[in-house]
Amino acid sequence: MTDFPGPGVYPNHQVPDDMYFRIPAASKSALWRIHLMPPTVRTIDQARAWIVGPKPTYAMILGRAFDDAMQYGDAWREKWLAGPTNPTTGKGYGGETQKFAKAVADAGTENMIVPEDVDRIDKMRQAVYDHPDARSLLKFPDAIFQVVVIWDDERTGARCKGKIDLWSVRQGVSVHVDFKTWTKRRAHVPSELAFGWECEDRGYFLQAAHYLDGPATLDRLKGIEPHHREFVIIPIEKDPYVIESTGEELYGVDVFDCEPAQLDGALRVRDELLTTWCAIQDGSWKPKPLGTKKLRMSNHMEDDYANRPETT
């Protein structure tokens, strides 16, 4: 049986990724899978299989490569391979194609990305450093990357885990930073709104609450008052804005603070999901009873007609 690390804080890849993903503990990903679990899951075996989730997508692999680029600088390329190129087009095979999957299998490693994405990641990294607020977090002298936190939840006793991309300090306050690569679907929508939808769709606020709870729990375990920590998300758009007249590519970067009220609400959601996770682990989980539901409608049509001015 593999010996996994116990509760504590492990920076700078002290816990390698391959070990981290095998640690039998409640992660944000598993909790979010529970949130997404459909009511058609009716048995404990189905529930356990559901929370395992799918194999990593190419988007997830690309995100890991970007995380390494932020930590190691130009040396990140030494850990990653460029995928195969289509001889007909001269471009790399897409990350979700069978040709690419075969190349990954032949190489015996998931650390492979589409050739064009190698340069793209370097441009994205530079865009992050060009943002003054992001740069100040990255340049803090004692900032540390890839911090694994393992703790036992005080309420349920469940072993939990999280991996913080960057642990830094801003104006004397400890800050956990998470990098997110994403695609903005609506160019005309402000990023703070568009990425808010992304947070809802992917459970990023749940992740923030989960990750902040770990160090706070470890503080209390030491008998000290938990330090105040903040959570910042730095989203980097994967698709650049192109100035057509010059061909220049510009990658969008934002720095978003998670508000305390949002984190408090997300922690309550995390607690409920963690309770369900424990029930699935110990076999006591029961599916919600099926029944008749009330249909929810937006009522925008009624509002529109009811508020139209009378015409004569």
C-alpha cells in the first residue's frame, strides 16, 4: 500500500502530481462531480463510479502545462513534449484527436501538448507578467508555487486535499492564487461577468472555499487563531485578440478577488457536498427520492407584455 503524506503544507512539488491525484481524499473536483451528479444515479456503485470522473481532457492538460510555465519559466519546456504534426497541413494534430492520443500513449506520458500551444503558453505567461497586479503577486520574494495542502475536516473527519498554484502576499495579507485558462465566449460581455458564469459552471468558488479551509484547519490544529487569507483567481484567455491590420496577438488577463460573502456561501455548499462525499465513501449514501417537481420559468414574456405602454 502506498504511503501518502499526512496533514500538512507541501510546497514546490514536494508532493508530485502523480501522487497528489492518487491520494484518497476529498478534492474540489470530486465534490464538484457530486454537485453535477444527476438524479438518474440511483445506486452506491453508480455514485462511486460517477465521482471518479472522466480522464483528463486536453484543456486540463494544457492548464497543467501553463501552471508549470508560471513556476519554472522557460525551463517548463524541459518537462513537456510537443505533439505530432500533420504532414499535409504542417500544423499539429488537435489535442482531442486519435493521432494525438496515440502519440501520448507511445510516449508513455501525459506531458504532451499541441506544437502550436508551446509558443502560445509562453505568450500567455508573458501576458500575466504584463498585468501589474498579477506581477506583484508573482514577484513577491517569498512567493511559493504548487502548494499541496492536506487536512482532516473538523466536522466530518474526512481527509481533504487541495493544490494551490501560488501562495503569495499582498499588502501584508497571505493570498492564495489560482491560475485559470479559459475561453471567453461573448466578446462584448465584461470579463468580470463572463468569468462569473465560468465560476458557476466549473465550481471555482467552491474550490476557493475548500482551499482556504485547509490552512485554517491546520492553524486550529496547531492551537492558533487561523490567519486571514484571501483568494485571488487570475484567468488567462487561451484565444488572443488579434489586431487585423498588424497581426499582433493580445492575450487577455484579469485579476479577480473572491469576496468574503461569496466564500462564506461557497463554504456552506462545500460542507453539504463533503457530507455527501463521506456518505458515498462509507456506503450510507441514499439517492434523493424521485417525485413531481414544479416547473421553473423566467416569466420574461409576461413581464414584457404586462409592462408595454398602452397604445391608442
